[in-house]
Amino acid sequence: MLSLKQQTGQMIISGFEGTALNARTEELIVQQGIGGLILFERNYKNPDQLLQLINDLQSLAAEHAEIPALFISVDQEGGRVARLGKPFTQFPPMSCLGQANSDELAYRFGLAMGKELRAVGINMDYAPVLDVHSNPANPIIGQRALDTDPTKVARLGAELIRGFYDAGVIPVGKHFPGHGDTSQDSHLTLPQVERARESLEKSELIPFIHAIQQGLEVIMTAHVVYPAWDARQPATFSRSILNDVLRNSLQFEGLIISDDLDMQAIDEKLESIPELGTRAGVDLFLICHDLEKVCTLQDSMIRDIETARIPRTTIKQSLGRIFKVKKKLHIPGDDNSNLKNILNENQNLAKEMRAFLKE
């Protein structure tokens, strides 16, 4: 049975240092019961090293029967958002799929990307981007989005999701309820989208509605304020958006994960984030870089539970959703012998996709 510390740890995905298992990462897994880890360039040398690292991480978790398998995640979209360098395929940005307007190509891309990640033990990817590129001045989405047409984003996004699932990787649709109409970068400040609710429902929500209907199980929030729904809080901390819209209106029963809490858009005191997030509907808290923040967040969550600021029933519900998804995780084997063949096949696919790319 998980201790309270391990229960709260399951609700956190953390970055970590190094290209091999070390004492601090071991502490994250065993003592803090961390739910998952996110990979960056700092964790990667080559595919063999990465497979060994991930095997070591999962083996350590498996040595402790009470600790479930880890989410091993990465932000690998294609284009400029790709944490794993060569020899992993350097796919072009997702906008080329919108320009190709091919369901079949979108599915093949999701399948191909998923196969590469699965070959080294990665079981979750923060993709696809389901934002509609509705603002040409957007400094952060741009070519990361599939298209400007919400119905096209919905259709192609669903094919990407199907490809990831068929490859054995959990896709994460982002950034709910849509980051495509901002003119500011949420890594640097807190954007605000001044649009009427009806307009948002007919555009930004369409890809998420379709993805949920097609079986998407994990959705990432946007650190963006939408006054039409909530004038005070960004979506990440908004019960109106996450509970009333996503859970109740859209009938989403899966996992809600925050965007990175290291981003400058989040100016709340770290100690207040567990209560704000869980009351809004967040199941998983993502902290990509600062391990001290991970400890502070977890300690604050434990304190809030013990003082009944966070109901234990809320934690139980989130853990239920987390464990439901974890039951489907692919755990790596002891070699990546088929990766070379996958990479060779995917080079041709990347070339095919680039032919559609417009600057």
C-alpha cells in the first residue's frame, strides 16, 4: 500500500539530471514515489544509453511492489520541439500534415514517432498539439499546430492519436482549451484570450471534443486565461474550465496534466498550487527542471491533505485515473535491435512530410 508521500508522488511528473540512474533520481522514485519522469536533452547521449537508463528506472520501480510503473515521457512533436537528437528521426513540424491534408499521412506519422519512442522504453509523448493556429502573431504555437481550420485539426489530430496508440505510446493532447489564439508566450508571461465563449466553443474546443470521442486518455492544460469562462485563473487552475467544461460538458474521464509549472506564466506561490490544481481538476503536476520545486509541491500537497484543504476523495479519484492509464503502459525489454530498421523507414517518411512544408 502506498504511503501518503508515495500517493502524492504519483501525482507528479518530474524532470531529473543525468544520463544514468543516480542517487537523487533513485530518491525521487523510491522515497517520493514519483509518478513519472520527463526526458530532456540532458538525459540523452544515444539510443543504447537511453534504453539502459529507462530500463534502470523501471527496474528500480519494479523492485518495490507498491510502486506502479513509471510514466516515461518526452516532448517530441517534430520541428523545433524535439528533445531527442539524431539518430532519432528529425521530423518536420506538424503543420506539414495540415498542408498535406492526408489522414493516412497523419496516422503514419503518429505510428512512426510512437515506434521510435517505444523502442527505447518511452511510453508517453506530449503530442499531438490540438491547438488551432488562429492567430498569426502567436509566438509559441505557429508551425507546431496542424492547421488554422478546427475541423481539419480535429480530423488529423485523431489520426495522430490513433497512430501513437497503435505503436504502444500514450499520446497527450494539448493545450486545453486551446493555445492557438494567444499573442504572448506562456513560457514568459501569462497570456489572455479575449474571445466570446461561443467563438471558443466553435473553434478551439472542436479538436479536443473529437479527440475525446476517439478515445484520448490524457490532456494537458494551457497556462492561459480565458475570461469568457474564468477571468481570474488560467485554465490550469480554473475549476470552471477543467471541471465544468472539460469534465462535465465534454465528458472527459481521463487524466488531466498541467503544463510545466516552471513556466513564467505561473506566478502563484508554489505552496498554493496543490490546492488550486486539485480543486480545479488537475491529476498530474508537471515540473520539468527544478527538483526543489518538486519537493516543495509534494510537501505542500501532503500538508493540505492532512489539514483537509484537499479532500482525500479528490486524491483517490486522481490516483484511480492515473492507475487506469498505467495499466496500459509498455515496459521496455532488454534491447532496441529493431530501432535501426524503424529509423531507416522513418527517414523516408520525414522526407515525404517535408515536401508539404511551407514556410
